[in-house]
Amino acid sequence: MRQTILGRKLGMTQIFDRQGNVIPVTIVQAGPCTVLQVKTKKTDGYNAIQLGFSDKKEKHTTKPLLGHFKKADSTPKRHIREARVDNPDMFTVGQVITAGQFEKDDLVDITGTSKGKGFAGVMKRHGFSGFMASHGVHESKRGGGSIGQSADPAKVFKGMKMPGQMGNVAVTIQNLKIVDVRESQNLIMVKGPVPGGKNGLLVIHHAIKKEAPPLRQPEPEEVPVEEELEAEEALTDTPEVDSSTAAEVMVDEAAEVETAAAEEKAPEADAAAEVPAEGEAVPAAEPEPVPEPEPESAEVKAAADTDDESKKS
């Protein structure tokens, strides 16, 4: 699926590949871009997404645009562009698109505004060679020469190469190769030059004349290295134990196991002892001893005698 992202030209440099070859590259800050609006064929007549790039202050934003940004839960953006898409259902308002949509060796088309050169003559603008500088030539060494005929057709044809404004127009360079992608820094390195000067706005999208790359799902977030190390330490680290302490622990565990086994066997031995063997008489149960009455104290005897005398009288 072809992806589109807005970027900013940072400048040019050169890098070396593994064979030692020098590769001239342009460094582009690609994104992050926020999806401000999703347009569908049903509601707008065509499928597209609206991208916003580069933050700016609220005081420099008109109120209508400020409301548009708040609908997308986004900060005010300096640049807004539309990009046609095949399936708008894959995008949502507020979604952030990063340089991770592109990979190394992808071919892209980059559109930018060329550097303005001002009003230029035909030699600079169109590469005319000019006239000879001798043999009677004067006042027209850098001129454009004739621009048409006189009587027939008596006009200047459209598209005639003449002096005029040079540069400051939209230019697209196709099939540029991506040399490296650094998603964490939102940087894309493209082989060769791209239109415009430093900090110029660029529109980057997969090459229209090449096969579309497969759909790339965002990779799961990586666990920070520190958290991974802590988890490994928690699993691998064990408290250090002296050999004497370890031996004592083993002896205690063996004693506990023996005690538990003896307790399990004790009820079985008692039950086996109570059950008589075959042919053996069942021993008679011993009568329970009758408790002897406690001797009465002197006070109790005196109280009983007093009661008997009162009854007789």
C-alpha cells in the first residue's frame, strides 16, 4: 500500500556503503504527521486523508482552523496537505503517521518547491548559447533572437522560450531510493538531491510508477533495556546460602518428612491392634471404676445434725 508523509529538507551529506562507495544523500525529517480529516467517496466524492505537519503557536492560528485542529485533538499545524488513498477505512482522525511507514530500498517520489532564481534571461533559464562576441555583434550577445515570423503566421506561438521568472515552482523527482530510515529520529536518507532549499516542505510518497509495497503493520513497542535486565535479574538471581546452612535445612526437611510419615502410619497401627485375629476371643471390656464419694467436711455434718434436730422437735 502506498503511503504519503510530509517532511522537511534538512540538507545534504554523503555516506559510505560496506564496499566503500560514496553515496550522496539528502536528509529529510519525515513526520510525525497527524491525520486531521478522513475524506470518503460517499461524503466528499473521493478518498483522501488530510495531514498536518510542524506545530505552531495558537496565537498564530485563525479561529476556524483552531476549531478544525481541536476536532482532531491535535495541536495547530503549520502545513496541511491532502493525500489520496485507496482505503480510507484504515485511517482514523488523530492518528499519527511516522517515518516507519517507509523502509530501506523503497522507491519514492518527492515533491517540493524549487529555489526561486528571480527574473532570468534565456541563457540562464533555458540554456541558450548566445551570439558570437565578435564580427560586428553588439547589444545582443545574450539575447534570445527572433521569436517568430512577420506576416505569416503574424503571431508568437505559445510556449516560446523567453526570459521570465525562474524557479519557485512545484517540482517532483521520481524513483528516488531510500538509503536509510531512522524512525526514532524521524529521519529518512534519500539518494541524490530533492527540490527546494533547506527547511523546505516536501511531500514524500511511494513511487507511482513502481509496484506498491505490501501493507506494513506497526511493530509492537519494544520493552526498554533496563526493564528487560531487571526481569532477567529477578529470574536468575538467587540468595547466596552457606554450605552449613544448606545442610541444616536439608536435615530439617528430612526430619519433617519422617515425622509426617510416622503420623500417617500411627492410626493404621492402632486400628490393626484393635481388630482381633480369626479364632481369637474378643477380650471383655474392663468395667469403668466407680468414683468413691468424697468425705463430708465437719461443717456439712454439723449442718445436717441441726436439720435433724429441728425436724424431731
